[in-house]
Amino acid sequence: MKNIKYILRVIILGFIFSSFMSPESKQDLQNYELMLGEFNLEELKATKNKEWFTLSYEKYSPNPEALKKLTSEMKKENFHIEVYVGTWCPDSQREFPQLIKLLDQVNFDMDNLKLVGVDRDKVVPNLSEAERKSLNIMNVPTIIVLDENGKELNRYVEFAQESLEEDLLKILSKQSYKHVYDF
């Protein structure tokens, strides 16, 4: 009988204390802040997203040989890159900072980089339904590489086939490349 009373007290106290938690404090238990629409790196780093971004950025060491090839390939054309990320998504939290480190190391012109945050339904804000369908963002991160005329060369979706740098090298050098969902 004493055990039952003790268990009931613990349960009741648990409910009481959990009711004092505001939605804001529950939100703080997450390691991300939802970012929707276009943003820049400074805006991302001014949020709690800085934590996972910095950790993944610093941990990543690109392959030096692939880095050399990527640097050479980047000089051939004025590429543009669009990145669709979910700050809530573990794959985005891993791949996106690594991409930024890679772009930093190849001296990519960050003015040619467009960053867009999406929600859990992968909805790109402020676009018509037709525009959303033409973008075809099904998984995140989605990294779309465009030539200097804005034509899509290819896209990297969610995770690498070989490695981030090898996959991007194939896309930039216009080799045959299929992302994991391209059947």
C-alpha cells in the first residue's frame, strides 16, 4: 500500500512540475531554432543553430586531393549553389556545415550561395505551389548546383554517394552523377 501511495505522489508531482514548464522552456530542450525562407550564415550563427553548425564544421576534414580538384573545377565557371536545409534535420545539421567548410576552403564566392530554410514538410516558404513543385525538394539537405546561366546541373540530396567532396566534384565537372533518390 505504501508503494502505491509513493508511486501516485511521484506521478502527481511530475504532472505538477511539467505544467510549470512554459512552451518556451520546452522549446529550449531542442538543439535547433527553426529557420524558414532565405537566410545567411550570420543569421544562422546568431541563433542556437550555431551550436550544431560549429560542431559539425570543426569536426569535418575534407579529403585534400578532392579539395584540390574542386578548387580547380570551381575556377572554370561561375557556379551558383542553392541549399535547402531543415535546421531541425540531423542530416542537414551534418551535411550543411560540411558544405560551408568545403566552400570556404575552395574560396567559393559566397555571394553565389543561396540558403533557404524549410519546415518538416519540406515546404519552401513564399513560393507558389507550381514553383514548389518545380523545385522538387523532397529531402533535406538538397544542394542544387547551377551553371552561370542559372541552369541546374545536378543536385546532392540528403547524403553522399561517395563523399560530399567527391559527389560535388562529379556535379561540378559535369560527370554522370545520381543522388540517392534519383532512380
